[in-house]
Amino acid sequence: MSVIQKNNKKLIRSWAMFDWANSAYNLVITSTIFPVYYTTITNTKEHGDVVRFFGAEFVNTALSNFALAVAYLVMALTLPFISSYADANGKKKQIMKFFTTAGAIACMGLFFFKLETLEIGIICFVIAAMGYIGGVLFNNSYLPLIASVDQQDKVSAQGFSYGYVGCVTLQILCFIVVLKPEWFGISDTSLPARISFLMVGLWWLGFSLIPFKYLPNIPATRKGEGLSLVEKVKAEISSVWGHIQQIPEIKKFLPAFFFYSIGVQTLMIVASAFGEKVLHLGATKLIGTILLIQLVAIAGAFIMSAISARIGNVKVLMLVVVIWISICISAYFLTTEIQFYILAALVGLVMGGIQSLSRSTFSKLIPEDIQDTTAFFSFYDVTEKIAIVVGLFSFAMIEQITHNIRYSALSLSLFFIIGLLLLIRLLRYNKS
């Protein structure tokens, strides 16, 4: 296999541009304009917040959370096989391109999403999520290949900071279209949001061309030479699983990561819907708040990276999880806009830190001589995706039963508490 020069600044910048490209989906579609648009068009005088989806009735936000959970579940079940196939056959970058293209096109398809096309809109929503999930896995797997262990916290933070700056840049452009449609001669009230979805797809696909140009093709691993495709994949999975069984740090980190990720990822996804349902803030204030979160998150990623260099990753993760617990409890008692903005700023600070540090912590636990990093990171990503499935299903189910989204938010604190207890087991490992 050709040697990749680690810590090459140009290569790292190109890798970080993938975060710049796909984070627009995560902000506009997952967190801001789409949730507000979706909640607005699915709340009618005749039926309130209840919608019919292929003949079945759902609370509107419960439906979107269930749909997203299905996307994450499908990907969680298939990622180990997809990633093992990619490593065994040297298809890492090609499959990364496939997921990115599918996700971006699905985002463009949301341009046609209205209440009367609810089913088609939800399907596009699901495909976009699957494209995002798949792309992130393969991008993450490049981290231990392009950065040395001592630089991975910093490089991971750089990737997330690129992502936050990129998504905020596009969000501002979308914000202008949504708030000032008259500047563009738009009279259809649904059109500005739908144009934003189209812009996300174009942005995602366009800027992804940069990492696709510069990221190296990783040759096939030699495991399973002479075997059939299915046997190659099985050999790859068995090899990686065998390695993981011999690394106690990873075996202890992944359960902790699973539980606190349930809370982190779910809160990030439902924040806008929560603010709209509890405080009725409206699109302008909600989108502005999410922008604030992203800007604070840039600083958060670097601050946590700097602190971890002094006291270690695990201690910083524990501190951040404690803050997340306080956020969940505070959300239950939330009554004013000022309280919401304070919580939003706090979420931004710890959101960037916990995502960046989790990725680099896992990367540092992978042995340096390992090249089939995609299969390794598939276990990380599957853990995160199953966590999101559990989080979204539990959040949606509690709201479906109680019709009170506050109880859903409070329940997430239990997952954080379990994650915190599991992190304590990692303290004796200096490497993390």
C-alpha cells in the first residue's frame, strides 16, 4: 500500500472540507429551516398537529422522529457490511461519493415537499439522512490515516470547525431568502424554505468535490484474497471484531459513547421543534438561535481540545456530560425566551466539544498500524446511529403517549447519567 503522508496541511484542509460540505444538511435540514417548515405545514386548523402518513395517524413531530429513526436503524444494520466491503475491495472513496450524491439529490428533492406530498417529502428526508450518515462514516475513517495520534484531537476539531463555519455561511444565505422573499420577487410563502433545501443539496454536492479530488484512494486490504465477495466481507468483519476484542479501551469506550450519544444526538435533532412547541418562538428566532449554537460550537471544539491536552480526553468528556445532564433538567422547567437562549449557548459550547473529542478519542484508540479504518469506524458509527434510533424512538414515543415534549427532554438525562458512570471506567487508561 502507498504511504499517506500524515499531518499534511493541504490534505487535512481537503478532508475538513467534507465537514464544510455536509454540515449544511445537518444544520438546515436536521436542525433549523426544515423542522420549522415541517412543523408549520403539518399543523392545520382541521387536524391540529396530527397528520396522515400512508393512511396512519401520527403526531407531526413524532412522525419525523420515527422516520429519522428508521433511516438511522437501516444504516446501523448495514454499515458494518458496507464498510467491510469498502475496505476489502479498496472502495472507500467511491462509496463515500455514492452516499454523498444520494443524500444531496434527496435534499434537492425536498424542494417539492408540501403537505399534499407528505409521503414523498418524508421519503426524501429519510434518503438524505442515510446519505449523510454514510458519508460521515467514510470521512471519519480517514482521520487516523491522515493525522498522527498527537494531532488527532486538533485535526478532528479543525474538521468540526470547518463544518460549523460552512453550515453557518449557507444558513445565513438561506436565512436571507426566508426572511426577505420580497427581495427576490417571491410571493409563495412555502417557496423560500424549499429553495433553502435545494441550496443545501447543491452546496453539499459542490463542495464535496474538493475532498473527493484530494483524498487518496485506499487500496484493498489483503484479507480474504481469493475469496468470494461475501467471504471477503465476513473475513474483514471478523478481523476487525477480533482486534476490538483485544483493545479493552475501545470495549469500554463504546458503551459509554452509546449512552451519552443518545442524549447528545437526540437533543441536537429535536431542539428546534422543542423551542417551537414549548415557547412558540417562530422561524426567525429559532433559526437565529441555531446560528448562535453553531458559532459557539466552533469555539467549543477548540476549547475542549485544548483542555483535553492538559487533563485527558476522558475527564473532559465526563465534564461535558455533566453539563448535558443539567441542560436536560433545565429544559423541562424552561418557561422564558431568555432561558432558552442561555441553554442554547450552553448547548453550543458542549456540542462542538463532545462531538470532536469523541471522534478523536476513538481514533486514538485504534492501533497505528491498522489500515482498514473504515471497518473500525463502522463500529463507532453504528454505535452512534443505534443511539440515535433509541433516542428518537424514546423521545417520539414519550411525546406520542403524553403529548408533552418536556417529558421527552427530561428522559434524556437518564441516558447521560448512564454514560457518565461508564466513562468513569476509562479513567485508568492514560492513552485516552
